[in-house]
Amino acid sequence: MSGEPRPEVPDDASRAQPDGARDACFCAPAQPSLGLGVIGNCAFSALIDARGRVVWCCLPRFDGDPVFDALLDPSERASSFAIEIEDFAESRQRYEPNTAVLRTQLFDRAGQGIEITDFAPRFTSRSRFFRPMMLVRRVRPIAGTPRIRVAVEPRFEWGAVAPAVTRGSNHVRYVGDGLTLRLNTDASISHVLARQPFVLNRELNFLLGADETLHDGVADTARHFEQETIAYWRAWSQRLAVPLEWQDAVIRAAITLKLSVFEDTGAIVAAMTTSIPEAPHSGRNWDYRYCWLRDAFFVVRALNSLSEVGTMEDYLDWLGNVVVDAGGGHIQPLYGIGLERSLPETICEGLPGYRGMGPVRIGNQAHEHLQHDVYGNVILGATQAFYDHRLLRRAGLPEFQRLEQAGEQAVRVFGEPDAGMWELRTRARVHTSSALMSWAACDRLGRIAALLGVPGRAAYWQSHAKTMRERILREAWSDERRAFVESFGGRDLDASVLLMAEVGLLEPRDPRFLATLDALERHLCDGPYMRRYEAPDDFGKPETAFNICTFWRIDALARSGRRKRAREIFESMLAHRNHLGLLSEDTHPVSGEMWGNFPQTYSMVGIINGAVRLSAPWDTVI
């Protein structure tokens, strides 16, 4: 299939120059980049660079303390888990097909090589998902007898505290205040602790996780966990209803979205990192390791389109708790993955940031915002549960009555100023996108009520939807710009109005929508890329393109009949994924480099939506 990621690893990650401050036969760490792979098990995740170094891993869950933080610290003191080859020459990296198991091959200048296999165990055991807090690393020689060095250097409290280290016959303990990690291994403990180079002449295993003794041997456990984890992901991928074209891209995006689920509660993180700048030296550094109701809705809908409804069922449990806790009042735009309401934003002074571009933020002030589109996202996220007969827990009248509380709040806030979906910190307006989602809340509640056979409630919600629609079409339209604009009575263009067609307020071939699309393409696009908005915000005018906006553009073009152009832009976006098929939040329109938090669920959603929308149907080949 076309549109697969480039096979080569980025130059800065695949060929690094020796540093005299380190062992002369080993290379200095490569500059941090987003040429990363992600592994995880729906409890935690880790990011691994092209040379097989774990550069980011938060424990015990996505929003925890990063025990490996080299992604945000380019200095020598950065914490990472490295398996290095002596006299490094090149690397190759790929996923085991249709799984979340990552394989990295490193070669020296003599052609000798090793292969590192990385994964977090996930499979069914004793009628439940087994997903321990454990990172498994297996390394084996694949050519010659190369010499390697293993450096396990966790830190705690955001890099401020080095752990106390104790050793046993086959394990090392890294002891911190509140978290102790145990490394079980069949490698030489002395070599690991001393970072002593040694010849690799057999397979070795490293299991880093909770301070617990293994029931079986290290090698047997690692081998069993790998086999079962591969089998789980292959079976999961096999059940996806993928489009005919771009299948590998879609499967990789779907697995990445699944890895973003915190299965313990059903929450879905927006990304696995914090403080990767949206653009170089921009200060637009945010913590995305939380559950935004907006982002989660788009994730659920994308996976639903592939017939993966289990994620929706888990998320609806989390969402139901949010709605009940709100008691018919204000719902925050985001919550912690354990339903935490307070996510105070602070600056971590101890980490310099991605490529030294701080600040590093912990927490997100947006939890304090009024973002009125949230009520529509709540109801849109739950709507399929009333229609889908496959679900183990199909929604009914009690769930509908609970959602009506969110609907009433959508009615109350309709037409009121808010921070908008782009979370503007110093400017409040009546944002079109927020009004649009209030309409969507009422529209869907009307449809659900009709389905459940409560005509009085159907008429009630349909009446609100009709009134809202009329006002949106009247007050969000600008005669001057010949387009729908970002706020009632405003004049600035904003890509979010493209959602009008996606959620059904307007037909995609409505002349007003087509005129809006044309205006957005003239003023917000740089080649294939689309920026969020044209007006300056708290940090000035955006420099990079926001990937989900580009995918909204692709969807709008396809819906309005311009499929050829939509396919061209979609292929361009696929070409700008990293070498493993992953995307961050933003793309620089000049360099094509990825910026923003990673991997970004919004962006991976766009890959799935674009492929489903644009692919030729299966019956063209069957």
C-alpha cells in the first residue's frame, strides 16, 4: 500500500559522533528528537529512540514522575535506559507487524550487530488483562560478537533525586521515596552497575518494574511475556475493520490510540509527553498527559469506525463518573486520568526542556477554563452506545437521563463567552466551535430520545437544536469574509468551523460551507498544512501547522467532492510521519519537522479518519 513511513531513521539519531567525555568507543547520546517509538500496555508507556535508548517513561502511570527523562534533558545527567553497541555505525527500527512490540537493530563499523526487543506485557491471564508495571528489554546478537554497554539510570522527582541502589544475585533495586523499581536480569549485575562494556554472545533479558520477585526464571518469563504480548496484539489487530488502502498506517494509528488508554479507569490521554514545544523556542509548552473530553471523543469515534468498540465501553464508564460528579453543573474540559479535578500547573526548574527549550510544565491550567464545547463532546462520545447492539453494556433510559444533565448545561452556556477549544488564556469570546457543539448536544439528545420512545423529550431537545442552529448560521457568518468565522460577530478565520460538516450542522456542499473552505485554504494553509487560526494569541501568531486541522481539511475536501486533492494532502501527511508511522501535534511547514507533544492522539485519529474517508471500497477488489 502507498503512504507508508520512510524506512530510514533520522540522521541525527542514526549517526552520532563520538564524545571525548565518554568512553571513546561509544557514542554520545543523539540530540533529542521525535524519531521515537512508543510501547505500552494501557497502564503506562515508554518512548524509545532510534538507538534503542528509553528516553521517556512515567511511572506508575502516564501522568506520573518520569523515571527516564532524557527527552527533556539533553545534558549528560539525563536519565535513560540505554543498551549501546561499541563503535556504533547505524541503526534500524521497526515494529513487529500489527503489534506494540518494537525491534531496534544496532550495527558497529565492522558489521556486527544486535537486536533489542522492547515491549510492555499485555495479554489475557486468569480471565483478566495482565498489564503489569513492567518494561521488558531483550537483546541478542544478530551478527558477529559485538560488545555492548548497558546503562540503567533512573531518577525520581523530575530528575532531582538519584535513587539508592542495592543489588542481589540476579536483580538491582532502585529505591526512591514512594517508588522502588527492580531490574531482574540474567546479565552480569557487576557489568550493569559499573556500565562496563562486555561481549554479547547470547541473548540477555532485562525486566524493569515493580519491586517484586519473579515466579519463574528471567529468560523464561521474558520469552513467555513476549510470545503472549505478540499474540494479544495480533489478535486485537485482526479484529479491526480496516479500509482497503493504507492498512498498515491505520493499524499503527489504532494501536497507538489503544496504547493511550488508561484502562484502570477508561480515561484516554491526549499525548504521552509534556512540554514538547509547538514550535521552536515558542514557549508553547504544555502538559498533555491528561484526559480531554474533546480529544477522547475523537479517539473513541475513530476506533469505533474500525469496529473497536471496547475502548468506547471503558471510556463511557469514566465519562459517566464525570457527568455524575458534575451534578448537572460545570464540566471541566479535562481531568486527570484517575478523575482528578485539580491539575495545578507548575514549572519544573530542574529540567532544561526538549533541546533546551523550556519551560517544562507539570499540570495544566486549562482545567480551570470555561470551554463550552465540552458538553457536546460528552454527548457525542456516548451517542453510539445507544445504537450499537454489539455492546456488552448498551445504554438506555437511565444513561439518557444522566446525559440530559449535560445537555441542560449546554443550553445554559450557549452564546456565552469562553476560552474556546484552542484554550486561549487571555481572551474570551462566543466561539463558533463551542456553540456548534452545544447544538450537537441537543441534536443528538433529540435523536436518542426518539430512539428510546420518549417523544416529549425528543421534541424538547429538537426545539433547542433548531433555535441554536438558526443563531449559529446567522451570527457566525461574516459577509465581509464570505465565510463562517471563529466567533459570533467576529471576522477572524478558524479551522474549527470545518467541524460544521463533520457533526452535521451543514451539508458539505452547502455554498456557505464551500465558501468557508475556500477562504480557509487561502488564508490558513501553507501547502498541504493548515494552521488553527489567523489571529494572534497569547504567544503571537502560530508558526506551525496543527495536524488535526490538516486532517479536517482533508475530510472537508473529500465530503465536498474534491477527493483527488484530499488524497494528495493525505499522502503528504503520511509521508511526514516518523520512521515508525507516528505523528506529533504539529508540523513545521518549511522544514517538515514534527513539533508538539507526542504521539498526539488527535493526529493519529486524523490518519484513521482520512483513510476510512478516502479509501477505495473492498468490493473493488473482491
